[in-house]
Amino acid sequence: MAQSQELSDFLAQVERRAFKQAAYAVRDDHAALDIVQDAMLKLAENYSQRPVEEFPMLFQRILQNAIRDYFRRQKVRNLWTTLFSSFNFGHEGDDDHDVLETLAPHGDEGRNNPQSEVERSQTLKLIEAAVQKLPQRQREAFLLRYWEDMDVAETAAIMGCSEGSVKTHCSRAVHTLAAALGTKGIGL
């Protein structure tokens, strides 16, 4: 069983290599730092009682999974950002801008162009209907992760399930939504 000093020594030893590995993978130093910190925390929280000899393999597995999770999140965010990008009306610098407010049929921008207002309203109804048709657990996971921007651990805690279940629910929800919206002519 590892002592806390042994765990600290191990983390200090792998810190730089892990950061470089993550930075090369994600090509973003800030994201790489977050990934490495998350991986180190998971090792410390979940495996600190394991023998020191197991740390290198455990840490590599955790780090690789964290990198994969990063790419999964980016893929889904990019998918939804692409979908909603056509609804952005000069709000590029406005971080507080909510896409759903833009899509709402009572927005000021739509009053100037009735056709745009109708199209936005119809698109919003299609998206809402597709989300409503998802199974309850998939809908819950999807909304918490991608609308509320919670991480996997937070979502798992709220849903009372494992992080793996959250990932599965989210993946299935995204594929189902993409297929459902694709049949309606909304490309993702």
C-alpha cells in the first residue's frame, strides 16, 4: 500500500511528461493542464491505497481516458455549436447570449423578417420534440451535460449512477438526436 509521500513523489515525477502527452494530444495547453490535473485527482482519490508499482499503469489509463473524454465533449459541443451557429444574430462577443432566447419566437430580430421567425420557431419545435422523445435517462444526462454544461462526475452524482452510465446515456442521446434531426433536414 502506498504512503501519501509515495503518491506525491510519483505525481511530481510524471507531471511534466503527462502534461506534454496531453498537450500534444489536445493541442491546447489550458485543456491539457485540466486533463492532467483531473487524472492526478482521480488517481489520488480512487487508487491511492494501491501499491506504488501499479501507479504508472493506472495513471496512464486514467490519463488516456481523460483525453478521450475531452475529445468526446469537444465533438458533441462542436456538433451542437454548428447546429446553433446559424441562429447567432450579431452576438459574437456576447458571452451571456443564450441560443434558446434567439430561437424564441418572440425575439426582436425575428419581427423584422417573418420568414426567419417562422423558420427559427419551427426548428426550435423540432429540436424540443426530438429531445422530448429521448428516453428519460438519456434526456436527463444530455440536458445536464450539454445544456447545463456539467462534467461527467457532477452529472453522475445528480443522476445517482456511474460516470460510465452517464457517458453511455449521452452518447446514445446524441446519436438518436442526430438521426432524428437529420431526417427532418437539420444537418449536424
